[in-house]
Amino acid sequence: MTTTPLKNPTLTALPAVERDFVEQISQRYRFTHQELRQINEAALDLVMWEEGVLSQWWADQETKVAVTVDTRARKKKLLQHLQAHLSVLRTEPKTFPEEGLKRPQHTLRAVAKESDKSIIGMCPVASEETVCCNLRTIDAVENCGMGCSYCAVQTFYGDEVVFDAKLKEKLEAIELEDDRFYHIGTGQSSDALMWGNQHGLIDDLCDFARAHPNVLLEFKSKSKNVAYFLKHPTPPNFVLSWSLNTPTVIRNEEHFSASLEQRLRAARQVADRGIKLAFHFHPMVHYDCWQEDYAALAAAVTEQFDPSEVLFISLGSVTFIKPVIKALRQRATPTKMLQMEMVPGAKGKLSYPHELKVEMFGHMYEAFAPWQDDVFFYLCMEQASLWHSTFGFAYETNEAFEIEFGRRVRMKWD
């Protein structure tokens, strides 16, 4: 007995013509539940990747597969051809459209709410299976307005951006050890700068940093909104960091973020005020011009900034968990981020093959050769083998990484 296609949430995200086509071939070939799921995902992936449509591809293949009275054999051959076609699209470097992929519909409502949720915890991707910096996070705001196609944040929240109405009270209640270093980030559950000082957000966080001089408080962003920091003094144990990517990736996948030029201009403005910076090249994306584009990106940074202004730089790759992949397909927003070969890694996360990561990280680190002795570089959420390939060493424990990170960054802010 076949599954009713319309009950499948992936199928309902398809354009009507493709949805009708899947229904037709489902009845003709009597797909099993598993086969129907594969067909649904393939049809939607092709649409999202803008790599043609299943109906046309299937019709072309049917003319090439010898007619046989054995429908099961014919179905098996067609499914094999489909998987081979998808494999080629995933493994070959993808090409982004020059005009950029279509932006999604994006409407969010900002509210302030009281809750008893704890706002501080370990980084949500912290793991003993990777070389991890033991970052803590403060979730002062939940949900993000950047609309980046690959981001997990937008899969966890609805259409509200929620400010914690008890933020000041909760920050004052955080208990930390006075004799140890803490790296705490604020850009994990939302972009750290795009909301400005709404509801006293930045005021309260700066007060928290001043009260805890053993904390490095990091604001991580893809925004150009630095107006607050051009008018107000900030504590020395405070760093503004930008997640940077190539113009191609920004134009196609980071839909409502600031452009690369705007991000770098904002960073230059605050650096001129004496505020320390950091940069995250994460996620690095594999596509047809990635070598040239990421080398140009590194050159733009080294030309516009001095290494004395930069506390640290991280490198990272595209990484997904299965619920995020499912959510991306159900939203059906045009994106090429899932058009990649996915290999299981630490804690079951899916990412690029090891060999490709070695090439990409090595390429980017080499592009920063003039800065390697003066800026702290690290890999985010990666295994020790990739550290050895990129830097020639790896920290034996996450605690050792955390201690060295603290030592190196404090040399620049003290």
C-alpha cells in the first residue's frame, strides 16, 4: 500500500505542478514509504537549489530507460539514476546565480517578556568530541532577523523576537568564579547588534562586563548597527566580532544581513574608537570560486585592520543537524546550502568531508600568513585531526584551549 503523498510535509512545500507530478508517478510506480520520501526530498531539493525540476528530469530519463514489463525493475533503475544525479550536484562545486537567490518572506514581531528561563549556559554546540573553547552564552534575545538560510536559530523560534524583560536582574544574579577567565558570547540565540539598545540591552550587558573584569564579553554580529558604540564608552573586556563571508555567500544565503563592505566599515568605525575586534569566517562554503573569493576576503581584512586591533579569528565549515535540514526543506526557501556532500561528524552533525575541510581551512589560514604570529586563530566545532592539518597542533583538552585563549586575548586588552 502506498503512502498518500499530500500527507507528507515535504511534498506540500513543492510548487503545485511538481506536487501533482509526484502524485502521478507515485501511483504509477507504487512507491514504498521510503521511496516516496526520497522522491519528495529530491523534488524539493532540485527546486530549492534551482537545478531544474524533477518532472522534466524524470521525463527525460524515462525515454532513456528501456521499456520493460517489469515496472519494479524500471522504477529501480530510475531511482538509481536520480540518486546518481543528486550525488553529482552535491559533490561538484556549486554555482550561485549572479543576481542572487530569491529572498524569503520575513516578518518578525519584537516583544519583551518575563520568564524564569536561565539566560546563561554552555555554547549549544559544545562537545568533548571536538576541540572546544568552552564558550558560555548569554541568551538576552531569542530569535534573529537576519534570515540566513543555513542558520539553526530560526528553526527554534516562531515569528516573535523575544527580549528578556528580566535581563538586568538575571545578569546581576549570575555567579562566576573571580579567579578564572570566562569567554561569554551574546550572539548565539540572536544577532548581537541588529537590535541596538532596545529595552536597554547593550546598557545592561556593558554593566555586566564592567562588574566582571575576568570575563571577555563578545557581541557577534552580521549587522552594521554600531551607533551605540560610537557614542558610549565600553569596558576594556568587551569585543565586537563580525561573522564574515564572501559577497557571493552573503548575497545568496545571508538575506537580511549587512553587506561585506558595510560590516567591514562598521568594524573600522569601532576600532577607531579603541574597541577590540574579532572575526569569524564561519561557515566557509564550498562553491566554484571559493578559493579566489576567500583569499580576497582575507586580503580585505588584513588591508583594513592592524593585527593589534584583532583579538582572535575563527574558521568553521557548514554544519547541520537533521532537524534543521528537515526545517529548511519544509520552509522551501531557495538555497544551495544543502547542495553539498554531507558526512557524519561529532555528535552526528553533518558537514563536508574531512579532505575538503583540510583544503578550505588550510587555504584560509595561509591567506592570513602575515597575521599568524600576532592574532589567535582557532577552528570552531572541529576535531583534533583538522587542527593538526591546519595549524600543526591541537590542544590536548578543552580546558587547555580555554586557558590559552584567555592568556592570548588578555595580552591585548590589559
